[in-house]
Amino acid sequence: MIERPLWLERVQRGWTQRPVVWLSGVRRVGKTTITRMLPDAVYMNCDLPSSVRALEDPELFLGTQAADAVLVFDEVHRLDDPSRLLKIAADEYPQLKILATGSSTLAATRKFSDSLAGRKRSIHLCPVLWEECAEPFQVPDLDRRLLHGGLPELLLAGRKNPEFLNEWIDSFYARDILELFGIRNRQGFLALFRLLLRQSGGQLDYTQLANLSEMSRVTVKSHLEAMQIAHVVHLLRPFHGGGKREIVSRPKCYGFDTGFVTFEKGWDEIRAEDRGLLWEHLVLDSLRFHYADDHIYYWQDKSHREIDFVIRRGRNRVDVVECKINPDRIDPRPIEAFRALYPAGDNYVVSPTVKTPTLLRRGELIIKAIDTRHLPV
């Protein structure tokens, strides 16, 4: 078993805020591994008929548990009415610590009749973060992390396995999309998903996506929403504050894992020109670990000056995060243009080569060079 202590600490912290922690993430990302790390937890695999039978009467099951028990409901969305179980646990047995796992956000699937507002703390488990690679994974090679991706099984494999990736995509559709969302257009849905992986990191063009996938714009947007809920794509909104030349409406779309992005692009090795875009994906995962999704943006103006990530830190304060393999090659001009509009905030360049945070001066700008381990929190 490969341990992921950063996430276990987050689960423990979630219980100090709410009785139920909802741990979601794509299949094979390591949710079950984290549940197995909890000492003395009562573990219920909701894929098993025996667990389903035991949980048919929530009051009977919950009432027989020790007052301070830790209960794990793995793949809880397999139950007929999972929200009923979790609501009863939170309302009637608040002393219990509940960890429930699933592939998607809780409130958005057809099986959940209650969002459990005020009762749960949600955690989205990302593929293995770059800062996790050195320990315990012992994967200091950036190219391996970029090419293999961050699903633990793929990351530790001696070679990249196309059969695993194809089987994962088929299982994702059958067990998540079809069962939870009822989307029956398998061919169209997967064609769109693969297309988004190939275009990962770029701006969305719904008309182009509709033409290439041979579906309507309405269907494309509906399928894209299901993908977001299931955590396989993430939309990054443009930051704007009223500047006339800012991009205001076109989000960027990032695939959930660099291993699948490189697979769909047909890359079997990482070239120098590939690293920058893929490194953005790893930095985004680390940012999402530290910040809420609605605090993370990108910025671009109509002169095509662009900031990789903008972090809203307060009412008038925004931080700039640029991603560079070599921090010395950072171009200060986009930051200067951005700071002319939004002067308050810190500037960062995030690089895998930085071991100790360092200050760089570029004209009037002060930029802090850091690794993902040193992101501000």
C-alpha cells in the first residue's frame, strides 16, 4: 500500500469541521488506499452485496457502532439512496466520523437527493502531486511523472501500459457516466472526452468541439458538465476586472492527468517542447490542493499577453503564478501588463528545478521562484 499523508491529514482536518467527509476523485486515483490508512476504521465496501444489506437500515447499523467510531463507506454511490444514509449519520450520530468516497461530486449525480449542505466537508483527491513524488513514491524524474501520469499504479509501473489506459476509459464511461448520469451516447461522449484530452490546456471553442465530435453545442456543454462533475476535466475561468482588452468569456480546459493527455496525444516520450504545457497541469493540481477552485483563474488580454494562473487572495489582492521549467526564462511583460491593472499581490514563477525559494528582479518587478512545495497558503 502506498501512503499519501498529505491527503490523510486533510481528511482528519475535515472531521474537525463536519461529521461527514466526502472524498471524491477518479477511479484508481487512490481513494481506497487512503481509507485503508485510517486505524481501526469500520470499512464498508458498498460494491459488495453484504455491505448493501447491512446498510439497508441505517439506524440499526449506526446505532450499534462505538460512540467515537470511524466509519468508511467506500463507493457509497453504489447504494440505492446514499444521501439518506449520510444524512441520518450526520444528524442523529454526529459523534461518529464518516468518510464516504465516490467518483464524482456528491450533490450533482442522480442518486443523491440531498446535497448534505452544512453536514459535509468535500475533498477532491487529485492524481499524485509533484511534491508527493519524492516521498513515498521515489519518482524524482519529472519526465516520468509527466509521461506516466499520477494514478499510483501507472506512476509506479515500469512502462506505460496503453491497455490499462483504454480499459480505464471504458470503465469510466460504464461505471461513472452511464450509471450515474444516464448518458447513453457512448461513442459521442468518449470522442469528446478524448478530444478534450488532446486539446488540454487550451481555450474552449464549443462550436469547434461540436463540429469535431458531430454533436450539437447543447450536447457538448451537457457532456462537458458531466465530465467536470466526474473530475476528468477542469475548466479554468479567465480573470477580469473591467479592463476593455481582457478576455472575459472563454475558459481553458485541462485534462485530469498528464498520463492520459500524453496517451491521447500519442506521445511515448517527453520532448523539451512538451514539458512546459504538461508542467502547467502539475502546478494546477497543486494549486487546487491549496485553494478553492473558484479562487483560481488564468488571465489573457487581446494582445495575447497571458498569465498561467491568477489566485484571488482578497478583495483587491491577486497573486500571479507563472509556470516555467527554467525560471530564468520568465517573460516579465505579461506580468507588467497585468500589474498595471491589478497592482496588489505577489508574483511567483513555479519551477521543478527550484530547491530553495529565490527572489528574481525583472525591471520593476520582484518575482519569487519556487517549487510546488513552496506555494503560498
